[in-house]
Amino acid sequence: MIDLPELHRSLCREYGAAFTPPAAGSRLGIALQTLGRLPLHGLRVPERGGANGWYLWAGEDASEDPEFYQPLCVEHLVELCPIVLRFLALPAGWRFLTDGSYVDVWQDSRLLEPHQG
């Protein structure tokens, strides 16, 4: 059995990021219609309300369409998209890209800027 909290801590240490796991029961935005494509992308903006700030999609580019992302409780990722679980403790202002074997994780301070629109 995978020790997810330790996997989270290890990944955060590796990249020098603060350990900031999403709260149990919190929601994220996921483009369900893109699942099954590669690569998988994730970015985290500051939390707001019950949303933990994560936005996830697969394939090349995200869409600007307001219907692109659907809300999902973080616990459902275990079944729908387990490959992203290891990244979820990265704090706001971080991104990842993976195809399962290739992994890229980086800080993007633009994600911390207030959304215009």
C-alpha cells in the first residue's frame, strides 16, 4: 500500500516546495472529457471557498471555455486519475506535467496573481 502523505512530503522536499495537501472533501477543477489523453497537466492557484486550487486536464492545451472544468471532490481522483495523486501537496503557484514516466514540476508565480476577469 502506498503511503500517500509520505509520497507527498518526499515530492515537496525534492522540489523545495512547501507541503500543502488539499483538505479532505475539498473540490478541484478537472476536465473529465480529456481523461485518457496524455500528457497530464496540473496547476494550483490559491484556495478559494471549498476549492483547493487545483486544475487538472490531459492532452495538449487547456480551454478558456468556462465549461472545460468540472468540480470534483479530491477523493475521487483515486479512481479517476490516480497518476496525479503524488503531486497534490504542492502549494499554490506550482505546476506539473507527466505522462506516467516523464515528470516535470515547476513553480509559476503567475498562478498567484489575482485573476483578471
